[in-house]
Amino acid sequence: MKFPMSKSFLISIILFFLVISYVAVSADVRIMSYNIKDFWLRFDGKPGTITDQGAKLDQDDHKKLRIAAGIINKEKPDVIGILESASLAELLFFNERFLEGEYRCWSFRASDSRTFGIPLGLMVKRNLQVKSVDLVNPKIFSARGVLIADIAKSGYEFTLILVHLKSKIERKLGESALKRDIQGARLREIVKEKLEENPNTNIIICGDFNDYPSRDKQEKAAGVEDLITKMGKPIILEDGTKVQMYNVTLMHKDVDINGKLWTEKSGRYPPVLFDYFFLTEGTYNEFLDLDHIYPEEFPNILEASDHVPVVLDLDDERPR
């Protein structure tokens, strides 16, 4: 016996399979940038030295790691760029003990006079494809380097560039700004090199730039332009192609309950904005949201670090 099939029923079936297909290939990507101050280091009180007790946890360590893990478990990022990371062994322990082993981990420790390089760490959920992870230019970047990772999720490919630029601490006014200016120039060269390979590369630059969103007295003393303004300028490729850069931190300001935009709060000092997300124009087309996890959202967050984490959401199927 044949059952006639109405036109509307056929259309419903087609739409159903189109939706299923869309869900299967759509890639929502969530990226967290988090400076977890001195993530898990042991200082013996002498400049430039660390004790060998990094594998021992005390009560304060457990509290700090529980808070950090609580934020990560709540936000569920696909990728986490961790500044002032632990060694790889300690990061792996944190992942297994507090995050149920959800992530693959990388940690790069270069070398400087204070904390053996203030390591850069990367954590990527296991369902994502990691094509490469590299640390480049440690000497230029205050012996910390720049972490570059090529990652894909459900066919959506992107490059994450994680940075931690020179701090504002200096002996002579302007010397730290001069170093950051050199670092910013090299960072733009790295972005250009990636774009020369493919102008449509989706690039995300994030981390701690240690710079305010306007030209300050250090930059004026050094005779250099504002670093954050510089980073937001278009990249000009060899063939003249202009690739726009977008500072989504300033374009889509996510302020706290008092109307302030910030990422670091140290002691009695007022909060400052040091952490940023920059996107190339292809990536900006996928931009959904940028969220600063302030204390009103996670009350004890500043007990884990003097920085708050920042979360970027992308959707490669967002309507243009």
C-alpha cells in the first residue's frame, strides 16, 4: 500500500536533515586567557631562585588551584592560554587532579632573572586537533617567548598567539616601554608572516600586554607610540593587501558592576587593563562575545590571582 507524502512533509524532512548537518559542522570555539599569578612556584626569598619543592602542595596551593579549576569548570573553555604557568609536570597534575584530565597540556619555560621565564602554558580540550605548538623569540620577549598554536575544531582552523610582554617595572623611565615597543613590532611581524602564508588565516592574539589602553608617561619618555593603538593597526602584506586588526577588548567593552573595564587588581592599587584580545578580520567575522570574569560573578576569584580571566567566544557559522 502506498501512502501519499505531502509537499510540506517532504520540506520538513529536508529542513530536519539540514539542521542536523549544520549542528554537525558548526564550530563554536571558546578561548580563555588567564594570568594565574605565580601559578605554582616556590620562592626561597632570594632574587632569581626557586626552591625544589614545586611538587609539594600546601593548604594555600589547594585553595588557589580549586578556585582556578572552579572558574575553568564553570566557563568550559576549549582552549586556555595560561600566563605564569606551572612546569609541564605540575600543569598535568592540575589537569588530572582538578579538571578530570579534560585537556592536553603544554608548558614552556624559557629563562630570565626572576622566575626562569615566567612560563607560558596551553591547555586544549581533547576533542580539538592541535596541529602545532611552538615557542618563538624568547630573547626579544623578555626571555618569555611567544606561544603559537595552530588548532582546529570541527574543521574550523585558527592560530592562537599567546603573549606576556615586559612588565612596567623599570630602573629608568621609559626603558620598559621601549622594550614593549620592540616586542609589539616583532609580534606584528609574526602575524604578518602567518598572513603572508594565507591572508585568510584566523588569528587570535591574547595575553598580558602590561600596557594601558592609552599613551602613558613611560611611552612618552621612550618616544614611542601607544602599544595598544599600534597593535590595532592594519597589517600591510607584501602585495599591498591590508588586513584589519580588531581590538575586541576595547570595541566590545565588558565592564564590571561599577562600569569599569579592567583585568588586574593588585593590593591597594586601582584596577588596570593589561590583558587584551586582538583578532584579524577573518576571525572578527566569527566574533560572538568577550567576557571578563569579575569578582561579582565569581566572588573569590582574586584569591587565585591578581588577574581575572577573559573568555572569547567565536562561531564560524555566525551570519555575516
